[in-house]
Amino acid sequence: MQIIPGQIKTAQLHNYLQGAIAPRPICFASTVDKNGNPNLSPFSFFNLFGSNPPTLIFSPSRRVRDNTTKHTLENVLETMEVVINVVNYAMVQQASLASCEYPKGVNEFEKAGFTPQPSEKVKPFRVKESPVQFECIVREVRPQGTEGGAGNLIICEPVLIHINDAILNENGAIDPHKIDLVARMGGDYYCRASGAAVFEVAKPLTELGIGIDALPSAIRQSNILTGNNLGQLANVQQQPTVDPAFDDDHLKNIIQYYSITPDEMEKELHRHAQRLLEQGRVQDAWQVLLAGTI
């Protein structure tokens, strides 16, 4: 399938974009109008864009069906302040309820059953149930168009951040399993960022990985190892050499059993290395693969 924006209906394009660009973090935006009336609404067009100064951007788009704007945008333009509350699994159903298009003046805190807490540096209330709350001043509102579906980039600078101590690990950092965030997918789908859904990928920093192009051809052209496996192997700073002290009973069994069928032995070595890579044991996987070259 190929799509040229502008040649399909905006609602269709909107659905494809939301399905493909996901998961998206949720900005649960608390605002007040110029008279102090509160509003609370979630937005998934949202992310972090800098840390010095800290910069958060979310976008209350113009409604596709009738080209109207949302109360959040109207309130921000009146006060240039917002509290961005993050959404975790324990509050996702209530946050979804707050997305109902209640008439102006209806208090979504009450409708969705959330507890408003006074902020210290801005006028909008914080959501007590949210594990992290950002009190923000709005630096700029940048409209992206005037038709239905057009975004309005609300560029925010946090001036005070509230973090629930219960979501911190022993080092004082946010624990992904404790914060238990949720994110938006396409349609009615969400995803939960905790448990088995959370995994680690070693990040290359100042040291350069050797790259997949530098892997031995027998490894690079493997029918067993996946692209992810090759990426792990290629993220070492130099290709390992055979370690005579490496001891692995399964490796010994493979070499003993398949010694007369080299092609089958290579496949078994690659399968064993793959299992080790899935456990994050990159150096051990290298030793298994190098055994096939001896």
C-alpha cells in the first residue's frame, strides 16, 4: 500500500498515522480558563523535546469532523499555563473518560473522579493520582493549519515537577515497572509499559560498535540469526577472540554430536548463540560462534 497525503480523506489518514506512529505517551493536560474554571483532557500527540531548557510539546488538533477547537487550546491561549500529568495503568480508564467532549464549564475532575491538587507555580490544578506532574508555563502556541485535523503545537517549559517517591528505585531513578505507564496505539488500543513489555537494549555511546558489515560472513549470512541478533553481536568495540577458558557443556555436546556434519553443526551453534543473545549474554554467544570457525 502507498498513500499520498491529500489524496485520501483526512479521517483515513489520521487513522493510518495513529496506527503507525505508536505507542505515543499521553499528556493529561489540566488547564483553567481566564475565570479559573478547570478543564482536564488527554492528548497522545505529545513528547519530550529537550532538557535544557526542559521542553514538552503537545498538540490539541482541530477536530476533523467539524473543524472546531478544543477547550484545552482555548484555555491555554487565555492563560499560557498548563499542568501535564502522566497517565499510568491504574488511572487509564478514568483518563479515557475525561476525553469525553463535555460542554464547556463541566468539570472533568469530577466527571472522571480525579482529585484536584493546587499547583505551586501555575493556576491549573494537578491530578493527585498521576505519578508525575509537570507544572508548565507555555512558551509558544504554533498553529499548523486552519482546516480540520490541523495541529496546534503547545510548547511548554516545566517550572516545577512533582514525582511520587513510590515509583523510584533504590538509586532514586524512576523505575519503569513501578510507574507502569500506558501509551496510545491506533483506534481503541493502548499498551502497558511494564512487566515483560519492558526490555533493555545496550546503547552505543562514545565507543563505536564494529558494525554488521564487519561480522564474519558465516555469521552475517546466517539463516538462523535475526537482524536483532546481528545488531547485538555488532555492538562490540572489537571482534572477540577465542577464549580457551570458556566452558559450556551444551557447546561441547554440539561439537561432539555434529562433528561429522559441519553444516548441521553450524546451525546448532547459531541456535545456541541465539538463545544466549536472548539472555543478553553477548560475549558467550561470540564464543559459541567462534567455536564453529576453529
